[in-house]
Amino acid sequence: MSFLAPLFLLGLLAIAIPIVLHRMNFSDPPSQLFSSTLLLKNSDQITATEKKLRYLILLASRILALLILVILFIQPALRSDSPLATGLEQRHNLIVLDQSLSMSAPGLWQQALDRAEARIDAMGENETAQIIGASSDIHLLTEATADRGLLKQSLNRLEPEFSTLDYGQLVQILDDLAATSGLNTRVYFISDLQATNLPVRFTDLVPRRALGMELDQVRPTQQSFNWSVNARLNNNEVVATVVSHSGPARQMQVDLLVEGQLHASQQLDIPASGSALAHFGNLDLDIDESRLQVVIDAGDSDALSADNQYFLSSQTNEPLSVLVLSAGTSDQSRLFLETALDSIANPDIDTHTIIGRADINLALTEYDLVILNDIVALSDSAINALKLYTERGGALLSIAGPATRNRGESILTGHKFKAVTNLGGATNAQGLLIQQPLHGAVSDFSGNISAKVYNPQEMEPLEGDQVIISTNNGYPWLVEHSIGLGRALVLSQSLLAEETDLSLTPEFVPLLRSWMRYLGGSGELPDNYQTGDQIQVGLDRETGRIAPVQQVFLPNGQPWLSLQQQNRIQSLRFGSPGIYGLQTSRGEHLVAVNSPLAESDLSPMADNLVAQWRNLAEERQIEMNSESSGTSVSGNPILKSFESWLLPLLLLSILVESILGNVHLKVRRETVV
């Protein structure tokens, strides 16, 4: 028996209070002479023995109440050598297997499985465990369990992946898991401890909580070498780089495949632990020859075969098809806009302009983007066609020029406009402020906007609008508005020189290019990914949200998602290399997915770094244990069991004391009378 707060033992001195009070009140009342008892009413008299018994029970209940209060304050804790009784030795194990690509080198993965099974077999009766796979994503294969058979069975669901692993991020995630378990948790990390997986800061490898960590390093059974290839596409030439990772000098053939067929080959002399370049020029590829692959044959001595190929996509993005509907009230406005669009080189823009017709019959499916340049009147059929186009995922840029200002409302989006009459100064010029610098509509622009706007319009944002740019007096200048699954950018003023000097500033072209790229979907998706990367896919009709990608086609041409799966926004992770097709609103976008280059270097961490990692983990464990040594963690479960019956006993003793106390007062009144 030990006490967590022994100073409260001084409270036992309070027991003397009821004893003293009891002795003071236990004496018989003084006798009084009385002339005659004939006229007194007969009554039952309490015997001295019964009276004394009640006094003793009352005293005992008061002493017991004080004693229980003291016991609760000193917090007694029973110490036991039995782990099941105290919970002191209850332990939870996180058995973590490195699933990064380097673990597929010969012999490493089988070693990892054997080490994991050995750890499971070594578990005690009071231990539980979880199996965790670690790569670019963390896989919890089991809940906490003591079932050895279930734990071993879950190991069969693990295998190396085409991905990499950051040890620093892994330690943080395991730290969080250990903190939520509520048990004495220890991590067994089984890995080849590849040097390229080290975080930027070595201190990220140290657990931040009381977490024991043991490193179990697997090593190749024999000396192995690795060769890898990567490539880049420059105009009409493919440049391939073959790298020897601690391998001897040798000659190697490099092949270039186009649409799966051999296109060209070269012989390279690869130096020991060096690299060599292969050039494939003058490709003259047809429009349907977009899938390229560079392959090397490193032979049986190569430790990894996954990095012996590299994929490239040679597709060129089609021009962004833009329809401009212009009011025709100002040739200057139309010519200025067309000239500005033609000055943008990336993306390439193919512009079709229709001027001043309210009864046009629109065929919008062929356009990636529609620009309403100061349009104030269209036929009902044209407005309905524009709404349907946008609701189905189309993009719209609405520019409010002088005609829209006079009308006071945008015919399609419904935004209201009115002139600002009180600017609080002698000039009507206002600056522009970017309210959301991370928004895609300003992604190509960095820094402040030096342009000024004149005679600014006060645009009233609608529900759900995002104000991207405003004037420095707080009036919205550029907002994003959702229409069904589509999106619209609404500009409160035209780009004419009398309304803004934006065209004279260096930020004009980057800003306009950002609008085109954002609305047209160009530049949102890269041409290259690595395995383990994730993308957002699908659409959510209920909320009106749509991802840049609606469907993914695997390298074999099969769709990744079913029709039902496409009806929600979700994340997909590229699991293997190849050429994937991403279906967007503009059509299919081919992307090349390759294994991480960092995984090709199989060199393990230096022994001194591994030892330093182990020492830091042990020091942190000792530090955390010493910080918590002032409080007996194992005593808490026992203390709760004390409270479970001491508190009711305290209430019972108080109840008894109250009843007996009232009876005692009643007896004294009867005795005095």
C-alpha cells in the first residue's frame, strides 16, 4: 500500500473533534428537586444502555465519515507484481512493415515477414498488437488484438508497393496512434532503413510522446546492384539517363517504345557508380503516338526491375476554344479583348467572336470557355443554352462594361451593379487587392497589383460567391460564382483604358492568363505523377462540386471508376507505373506515372545514423518516463476501484450520522422537558 498524497494523513487529527464533542455531551443532565410527581403524565423512559449505544453509533458514523474523506484525499494505491492486477505491464505493440519500393529487392521482404512473425510469437499473455503497412499511405490492417493467428494472417495482405516512405512523417503518425491507444505502446519498425527516406530534419525521427521504438533493419543476403532509367521529352527528342547505383561498369541497351512498339535502340557504356545519356531525336510522332516508354535490360544482377522503365506522354494540348459574345457597342472594347487574348502564349487560345446579336443560336459543346463581353441582351433560347452549358460544367467569364453598368444587372449571373458616388477623396481612382492569393484564378500571378480602376462599380456578391479581388475600399472587383456544376468569373468593370490602367502594367498578361487557365482547365493537371500520388476524381451533384477529373482510364484502357463511383468526390492513388488517361471537361488528358526515383538508390542509412536514431528514441523514452514518475500510472485503475465503494460508504455514513443526530437532539429535548 502506498499513498499518492501522504500529507493529507494529517487530516486524521480531525477525528479528535467528534470524540471531544462526544465526551462533552455524554454527561448526565443535572438533577432538579421537584415537589410532587402525582400530577405528571406517565411516559416511557430511555434506558441508559440504549442511550449510550445511540451515542456510540453516532460517534462511529462521524469518525467513519472523516476517515473516508482522509482516505480519498491521500489516494491509496495498491502495488502488485501481477501485471493483470495492476496494468503495469499491459503493453500494446505496433508492428510496422516498410512497404516502399526498395523493400522488393531480393530477400528483403521475406526477412521482414519472418521478423514480424517472430515478434508476434514473442508476445506475452498481456500484450496486444496491430499490423501496419507503411508507404506513401499508412495501412492499419488490424485493430488491437491478442489473436496471434489473426495477426499473422494479416501479414499475407501486405507486399511492397511502387511508392516511397518518409520516415519522419511515419514517426509522427505512429506517435499519434500510440497516444490514442491509452496503453504502454511500443513500435517495432521493420525496414531496410533506406538513406533516401530520411526526413530533412533528423529530429523528426524522435517520438514526441512516451513511445518506445525499436528499429529492426533487414539487409540483403548477398551484395546486389541496381540500375535505373529516367527520361525527359524536349520538343522532338527524348533524352534518357541510365544510372548505376553502386554497380560495376557495363554496357547496356536502351530501347524507346512508342505505343508499345520498338521505335529505336542505343548501346550505352555505363560507368561504375555513374550515369550515361541516350538521345532519341527526330521522332516525328503522329498525333495518335502519345505513349512513350524507355526500357533497359539490366539482367539478373539488377536488384530492382520496377525502375528499369520510364513512361512519357508526348501529347500536345489542343488550343483552348473560346467563344466571345461581344455587345458591339464599342469596337475598342472588342478589339482590346481579342488582342489581349492573342497575346497569351500558354495556353494557346483559339477565339471565335460573335458581335451584337441577341437572337443567335448557340452550339456551345465545342467551346471550353465562353466570355460575355458587356452583353446586356440575348434571346431566351441563347440564355437558356448558356445556363445549360454552365450548369453541366462549362466555364464563363462575364465582363461588366458600360452597357452592363447602365442596365444595372448581369443577364446571366444576376449580379447587381451600381456606381460608387462617394469615394471620400478628390480622385475616383482605386487600387486593387487580392483577397485570395491561393485561388486558381490568380495562380499565375504573384505579388500586389499596381493597377488602378476608375469609376469603380459596386457589385453585390450573391450567396456562395468568393471575392477574389476587390478595390482597396472593399468593393468586389472579381468574384467566382457557381452555376450548377460550372463556374463563372464575374468582373465588375471592363478592361478598357478609361476604366482601368491594368493593360499598361506588367501583371496584366499573367492575370488574364490565370483566368483562362483556371476557367479552361488548362494547367490544372500536370503531365507527370509518381506512384503514390493522389488526385481528386468525380462530381457531387447535390452540392454542385466537380473535380478537375471525372474518370480515370488505367494503362490497359479500362475505366477505373464505375458510373456509380463517379457520382461522388473522392481521392484516387496511383498504385503502379504507366500511362493513365484523365477524363476532364476538355477531353482525355494523358499523364505519365513513374515510380519514385529516390527508391532506386538502395544504400542504407549509415550505421552511426541508425545508432543515433536508436539512442534518441531511447533517450526520449527515458525522459518521458521520468517526467511521469511523480504520478503512479498503474495506481489509477486501483484508485478508481477504491472510489467505487468508498464514495457510497461516505454517503451512507453521512446519512446515518444525520438520522442519529436528529434522534439525539430529540432525546435531549425530551430529557430536558
